[in-house]
Amino acid sequence: MDKEVLKRSLLKFAAVLLIIYVGIKFYDKPTENKTTKTLPSIVVNKEPVSAPNRFPKKIIFSKHAKCRMECRQIDSIEVDDILRTGKINFKKSDTTTTQICKKRYALEGQTRDNQNVRIIIAPCEDKLTVITVIDLDTDWSCNCR
């Protein structure tokens, strides 16, 4: 009977250690509020350029973007992934304007099915408009004009 009590105690102790380990490993990371997180300013040509808010309250897809996405077999989840993790291509972006809501950013990345994609976005306050979606490797014959 003492062996049975010892076994149960060791199992309980091992379970507690496992729970503590999992808690430290996966839950001890700082939390972030995705609706308010913004990336820090980026310096380009010695001029600070504000990065777009990649966690807007609302994402709007233009009619053109929806057409391009359908034609190029890119879904909104893939666009969201590029929005969150894509790299800004400043050569294809228009960030020189000082007018509010007129800046355009080109974000590039790879989709889950390995398409190299560029999305053009227009952030404005707590909204973000996806203007177009481009497959950088394949020239699709879309009729989205």
C-alpha cells in the first residue's frame, strides 16, 4: 500500500512540474494588444518613415483587390499573413506624401502555398485598405479593370 501512495505522489509531482514547465514555456511571453500594436519608425535615407499599423481595427478590400485575389488564387487569410509578417518594399511604396491617409505601402512575403506576393495597402487611422494583390512570380491573365 505504501508503494501505491508513493506512485500516486510521484505522478502528481510530475504532473505539477509539467504544468509549470508548459506555463513558463508557452504562457510567460508578454501579451500584445493586436488592435493597438504598431511597428517602430524605420529610417530610410536618413528620414524617419512611419511604418503602417499592421493590426488595424478594420481591413477593407477594394473591388480591384478582391478581383485580383480571386484571379490569382490568394485568399484573405494569406493577405492577412503578408500584412502581419511581410517586409515593406520602400522602392514600391509611396510614403513621401504628407497628406493624412495618402501613403501607400508595398508589403511582400510568401503565402502558405509558396506564392511570392506583394500587397499594396493604404492605412488611414484605425482602418487599412488593401488596394491590390500581386503574384510576383506568375503573370495571371485577370480582367479586373
